[in-house]
Amino acid sequence: MSTLLVLGALALVARTGCTDNGLNPSGVSDLDYTDVELGLTPRGPRFDVAHSKNVTALVGKTAQLNCRVHDLGNRTVSWIRHRDIHLLTSGRMTYTSDQRFISVHNPHTEDWILKIRFPQRRDSGVYECQVGTTPPIGHRMYLSVVEPVTTILGGPELFINTGSTINLTCVVQHSPEPPPAIRWTHKEEEINYDSPRGGVSVITEKGETTTSHLLVQKARMADSGRYTCAPANANPISVQVHVLSGEHPAAMQHGGQLRIQYPISAAMLSIIVTLMGCYYKQDIRNIL
Ligand SMILES: *[C@@H]1O[C@H](CO)[C@@H](O)[C@H](O)[C@H]1NC(C)=O
Ligand SMILES: *[C@@H]1O[C@H](CO)[C@@H](O)[C@H](O)[C@H]1NC(C)=O
Ligand SMILES: *[C@@H]1O[C@H](CO)[C@@H](O)[C@H](O)[C@H]1NC(C)=O
């Protein structure tokens, strides 16, 4: 309601041709408007688009859209959300009941910042920074709120033969920037790449999708347990590694790295338990 009123008032001001930007009332033409929008008019407000860019933010981490306006004079800067044409802030006032939106302006700067606390994915979209000239001029920015996803290929359980290489591949997707670091832990302890054990290395390829391979050569039983990949700016993820003792024909066929699906492993377990039961019975009979 208040949005409509404000927009209506702006439209009315525009139509009546009254100015507050120093132009002759009769001199307000389409050409002048275009010039102002393109920032060609030497005086009068213009956007510094290099400092008013699209923003990618993380879910839950305060996002900031910046709008830099040169020669603003005494005009007001407003932030409008395009999704529902909602006036969020005007000057340093907030016009939305959603208290996550805050207008920030330091009088010593030309920056008008829209802060969004606890952003969610649905906050993604176009936001417009509008300057109350007659007619108003606007600059649109796109906010995308993303949630990084971390996965370890083949998880959550990996079965590996003794002596073969454990190759854990951790993938980080939808991260606004590559994780500055990826930590690997084994049984909750930081992996030491210079440990006397040797043969432990990590290869990380950063990019739009970041991939980190943890390689443990000549796997032994002691290498079993929980491994966690913890990117600096994304959720950690863990896998349970089981280093199988002895020979395992199925594992040989799969290049040493074997993935057993839950239903199969459950079925196998029950067979093993049944067989063990038989042996025990036999043993007991032999003893008797
Ligand atoms: C802005 O300043 C000009 C003169 O510099 C003045 O005429 C005008 O009324 C002012 N506008 C507002 C909204 O204060
Ligand atoms: C901002 O994002 C929108 C939507 O994704 C895109 O069309 C536009 O080109 C982007 N602008 C800049 C300056 O990157
Ligand atoms: C580890 O596994 C990944 C994914 O399967 C593969 O791309 C990579 O080449 C492997 N690295 C080594 C050293 O085997």
C-alpha cells in the first residue's frame, strides 16, 4: 500500500513536471532523462556501476547490495524489490515490515547499502536502487543467494581392499567463490601429509566446482574409519571407510575400490552370520 502511494507520488511529480534537480521545468524532455540514466550529464546524480554490481551471497550470511551514486545532492536513494515491486528502504528509513532489510549509509561516502540479514534462496532476484530525481533514475542489480553443496563421491560408505589406494573425492558446488581451503580429517583428527606413515596426499582443483582428492596409498586396517572433508565456506561431509582384510574377488574386479549398496551388504551379512552359526554349531558338536 505504502509502495503504491510512493510510486504514485513519484509518477505524479514526474507528470506535473516540477523539478528538484535544477532543470528548467519546461526543459524536462525524454532526451534529458536518457542522458541522466546513461550518466552523461555532468551534473546531477549518476550511478557508479563498477561499484554497484550483482552479488552472490550464501544462505544465512548477511548479504550487501551496494549502490554508489555520484553527485546525489539532496535526493533520496531508495531500494525496490522487483519481485513484488516493494519499496524496501528510502534514505535511511526501512519501509518493509521484514526486519532483515536494513539501509546503511555513511554520510562520508557515496554508497547506499541494502543489507539483507539471514538471506534465503527465495530472496534471489532483481533489486533496484532508485534516485528520486524527476523522473526517477534506477540501477538494477541481481542478488543470487546460493547454498554450497559438499559431497564425497561413492559415500556414505566405502569398502577398500588392504593394499589398494583410498581415493576420496570431495566436490564443492554452488559456492560463490572457491573454498580458500579444504580440510580433511580422519577419525576427527587433522590429516598430516608429512606423517611417518607416508603415501598420503591431497590434490585440490579449484574452480566453479572445486574438487579435492585425498589419496592414501597401500591402505591398511588402521586407515579405516570416518573421513571428513571440510571446505572453509561450505558444510562438511563425512564417509565411513572400511579397509577389508584379505583377498576379495569382487574388489579386485573393481580396481580395488568396492562399493557395496546397503541392501546387498545387509543380505551378505545375514548369510555370513548364518554360516558362522553353522560353524559354531559344528564346533560345539565336535567338542561334545
Ligand atoms: C534540494 O535542493 C534544492 C536546491 O539546492 C532545493 O531547491 C530543493 O527544494 C531541495 N529538494 C529537497 C527535496 O529537499
Ligand atoms: C547481473 O545479473 C543479471 C541476471 O543474472 C544479468 O543479466 C546481468 O548481465 C548481470 N550484470 C552484470 C553487470 O554482471
Ligand atoms: C580418484 O578418483 C577420481 C574420481 O573417480 C578420479 O577422477 C581420479 O583420477 C582418481 N585419482 C587417482 C589418483 O586415482
